[in-house]
Amino acid sequence: MINEHMTSLRSFLGRAEIPSDVGCLTEIVTLSKKSKYQDLEGSDVITRALVWQWLESLLDVQDVTSLAKKVNCHLQNRTYIVCDKFTLVDVVLFYILSNMMKDSSTYEQQTQLNHLARWFDHMQHKEEILVGREVQLFVKNRIY
């Protein structure tokens, strides 16, 4: 799943000389360390472990809808995915879920994934993460 979004991730993190024989997780982390976003992997051992755990779990994702439901539950009382701090996981998930969120523009769809919609809206307003994408509008309440 992450491989499909490597172009967007490279645009966000920047370009750097990476050996061609490394996996995409190693490439993402290496790019982040060489970019202006060096702290996205985490500043302590626990945060880095959680970031890697999330990134590894995203490698095998086949069903974006079930991923969205899982992330929605996870964000029930959190602002960010890992340790209440903006990390690589937030960036990767933003790009993975962006097409699905673009298609779920109705009020009913957004209320089913309300925590995910809140998080996504917050992420897309970080200028550096949008990278040539349009802002997705979210309905805050139903208008009669």
C-alpha cells in the first residue's frame, strides 16, 4: 500500500541519494532524516518503535475502508496517531487515505468516520503536507 504513495512521500520529504536495494520503509525513514523533518521518526525509543510498528502494519494493508475504521477508532481520543505528536505515520496515512476521504464527502459518510475526518482536516491544513493537492471540505453540521 505504501509503495503506491512513494511519489507523494518523496515530494513531501525531498529527494536524497538512497541505494536502490532498500525497502520502502527504510527509504521513507532515510528521506525524513535527510529532510527538514528530521524528527518525524520520533525523538525517543518508544516513539520510534511505535512509528515503525505502524509503518510495518501499513505495508500489508489491502482494504482502505477497514484501515479507515481502525484509524477512526484509534483517533477517538487522540490528535495524532503516535504519542500525540506529528510523525511519519500521520504523513503516510494522510497519503494512503486521501483518495478515500476525497470520495467520502457526504455528511453521512463523514459522521461514520468523524474522528478520522477531524484528523484528516487537521493534517490537510499543514501547508507542507498538502503538496499540490486541493483542500477537502468537511461538513461540520447538517444544513436543513
